[in-house]
Amino acid sequence: MSDKMFELKNVSYIYKSDQEAIKDHKALNSLNLKIEKGQFVVIIGRNGSGKSTFSRLLNALLIPTEGTVLVKGMDTRDPDRLWEIRRSAGMVFQNPDNQIVGTVVEEDVAFGPENMGVEPSEIRKRVDESLKAVGIYELKKNAPHLLSGGQKQRVAIAGILAMKPECIILDEATSMLDPVGRREVMGVLKKLNKEENITIIHVTHYMDEAAEADRVIIIDNGSIVMDGKPGDVFSNVPGIKNLGLDVPQVTELFYELNKEGYSFPTNVLNVEDAGRVLAKAMKSQ
């Protein structure tokens, strides 16, 4: 069996305008890409780059204008496979309020499995397991509208988990959260990826979140311009800056130090790595 979760072959997407004065907009241009099962992939790019369009193609919310999108080998153009595709690749959006439908947390998480026709005893099991997986089991009787932004987003993720997906796609799902909420959600995603082997596709504009992925893909003007491990991608500080993006703060600090004559590694991404590099440099003096 193939280990490919997603495969894009010459994929383009054009937003058609119904007004003569407004031109059609080509959001994505001839993308070719494979994403393996179990990867944690972050998609970054400036506003209007095409990254949200890309994420929506992955679970057939959008159908490519040209080319083919395969999800576990299933063509998103095939209407008979649509439900199976969306069950395999669940989507979490920017605003959790738009995704929460229940008046009680556990009812909301049960909504997806109920629509799938899952047996009540299995639904109960899935709801409890999903809430425990995202760390909010104790809130199962609470009203979602009384929760914090980070907690609401965890409810949304639990609702997807209860449908037993192999992949979770997040489209700017941390952009409305405060730093605490963002850390909560990233912690849940990393846990699900490492412990449950769930593929994570995370669209974000936060570079510190991108630094925690297995793989970073940068989309610019509808094309993939960089694709690799975070350390390799962010070590190209001038290239990232030319795309109108930032790099993790620690990476930029070491880049500036090297410009002043130091010789530090260029792929330092976080404070922990920076501490080890500095400790090693001090020992060698």
C-alpha cells in the first residue's frame, strides 16, 4: 500500500470572475507535490500567495481547474469518493465558532460520528478519547461559547478526531489565538502527530510554528518556491526575506551575529538549540 497521503499532479486553480471588468485570478500554478503519511507539514507564504487555496484542494472543498489531486489515491474529482476523502482528511478553520455546532462540548464532538452513522456506544468512546487526546475531557459538559479561543479550537480538533481521520488540515487555525492558545494547539498537534501518526498540514504565518514541523513548504504567487526541513529552509535568511516573510527570531539573531564575524550554525531555530550552540562555543574558548 502507498505511503502517500497526498499527491498533486500539475495542479492549477483559477478563481473565475463573473464580471467582465474583473479578470480571472490564477491562485495556483502547476503544482507537483507529494506528502507522505505521518508527516507534519507547515505551509507558509505571504497574504494572497495561494496557501489557503492549496489547503482547500486537499479535502475537495475546491476542485482543481487543471491537474489532479489524489488523497490516499482517491481523485478529488470523483463525487463517489467525496465523503471518504473528507473523512480521511479533516479540516479545521481559522474561526472555531464557525465550526462548532453543539450547545455542549461533548455534543459538538459527537456531531460528525453521528452523521457517519456510527453506533452510539462507539460514539461515546470516540468522544471521550478525542477530548482526552486534546486535553479538555474535563470540559465535556461545558458550553463551547464560554471557552477560551484555544479551548474552542481544541474542541474543533476533537470533532475532527472523532471521525478517525488520517490527516488534519488546519487553515490559519491559530491566527485568532493569543500566544497561550497557540501553544496549546501546537502541543496538541505535535502529540497527535507523534503518538497517533496523524498527518498534519498546518497553514500558518507564524514562523515559530513552522520551525516545529518536519517539513516547510513556501508558496509564493501560486508556486512552490521552497520545500525542505525547517533548518534548511530558514537558513536561507535573505531568500526568505525577499519573499516578504520573516524567519524565527533566534535564526535571525544568529544570522546577524554571523554578519558581524562570528561563525555560528545557520539552522538554529529555537531558544533550546541556541542555548546548546552558545554553551558549546563558550566551552571551546
